[in-house]
Amino acid sequence: MKKPIYITKDALKTFIKNALEEDIQDGDHSTLATIPKDLQQKAQLLVKQDCILAGVELAEMIFKQFDKNLKVERLMKDGDPAKAGDIAFYITGSARSILTTERFVLNCMQRMSGIATITHEWDSRLLGTKTKLLDTRKTTPNFRLCEKWAVAIGGGTNHRFGLYDMIMLKDNHIDYNGSITNAVKMAKAYTEKIKKPLKIEVETRNLEEVEEALKAGVDRIMLDNMEVAMMAEAVKLIGRKCETEASGGITREMLKDIAQTGVDFISAGALTHSAENIDLSLKAVK
């Protein structure tokens, strides 16, 4: 599976380095105190709950970055549907290294698999439509990299990664600025000044704001917290003049009705902030 463009080797190495430093500090003293330095062992990643598996590639990177001599035998890959009782991979090598990285690997995989699973469930409701499912910035600080990756593994599409790669003018930007027209005008001037061709999206709350955003000339109009009937009117009004995105209070049950309006995208914070961790464990192979 191709990773999103944000998921670079350097970014992942930095994430892993920082997480290991946070957890280990001056040593994994439980392991150092009880496990001989030269002891070699094997463990298996056991799936204990049906899910869409995510984080396998990341797990191997964590193991290898901590101890290049650890050997991973993958039996499953990211995006595979997994059943309780499945074994995702075996890890062989230093018992100390396996134990020290165990919880870090599990924390990532449990969270990522939860996000991939809910994303897959939601995205399956959009089959047969042109509408794409997007994540949001409602992510965990310093863990966004993995959460966005998990959305992609589950079949969703990543929205902007952060504040730097798209201009999104939301209600507070507009209210502070005075109007959509003024905010868009300033945003366009700003992108020209910094010579960075950023897309401009505007959040709208009613049809009057949709019309104003259209006249201002934006790349995408967000239809925020609108009833489905109003959303359908807005999509018809916009036509193909720019992209459309439904957002705000989206639930799984609403997805088909929203997609039938013809909207291009549906963004849902629930993909990340409401996903439940999947039960996985790393067990010694005797």
C-alpha cells in the first residue's frame, strides 16, 4: 500500500526516536534487571479482535530502529481484514529488545487498527458514489502521522495534514475578519505574497454564505452542519464551479443520504477522535 505523502522515512524516524526517548529515558529497568543480555527469544503479534489491521509496517520500523538485528516475519500486511486468533507477525531476536519495544508497538498498532477499522466501515457505505471520505485535524498531538496513515490504510482519504498545506477559512476566521469576501481576498493576496499556491477552502453555514463564497472564488466550499436538504440545494447551486465538502456532526448513518446530494467529500472527525483501540497482544512463543 502506498503511504500518504506526509508519511516520510525521516518523519517516521523522528517520531520513533522521540517516542522511544519518552518511554525509556535512562533504561528499561524491569527488563535490564531480569533478562540476560544475550538471551534470544521469539514472540508473536496476536490479534484478539476482528479488525482491519494497521501498523504492521510501522511495527517493523520500530523494532529495526531500536535493534537492527531483530527479525520480523510478516504473516499479514496493513489493510488486511484480521480475525480474532490471527497472528500478524513473528519477531525474533534479543529478548531485551523485544520487551523494551513491546508496548510502543502495541500502542501504535492498537490505535491505528481501530482507526483503520472504523474508516473501512464508514467508507464502505460510500461504495457506488463519487463521494470520498476525509479525515480532519481532530487528531492526537504528536501522533497525527500514524492516525492519518491509519485512515489511508482503512480506505479513507487524507484532508490537509496541518495548518501549513491548505488555507481553510472557518467560522472564527470569517467572524473575526468581517465577511467571507474580505477573508478570501486577503487569503489570495497572502498566497501571492508568499508565492505558495495553497488551495483555499471556506466554511459556510447557509445558502447566503455559499453564494458569497462562490462569488469570492474559492477552491472548495465546506457545507458545515447543514441539513441534508439544504446541502443538496447548495451542491446544486455550486455545480462544478468548485469542490464541495460536507462536514460537522457527521454520523455513519448519515453517510449515504449525504453522498446522494452529490457532494465531493465528507469529512468526519469521528474517524480519529472516536475510534476504539483494537485488542492486540505480543506473546512469547515457547
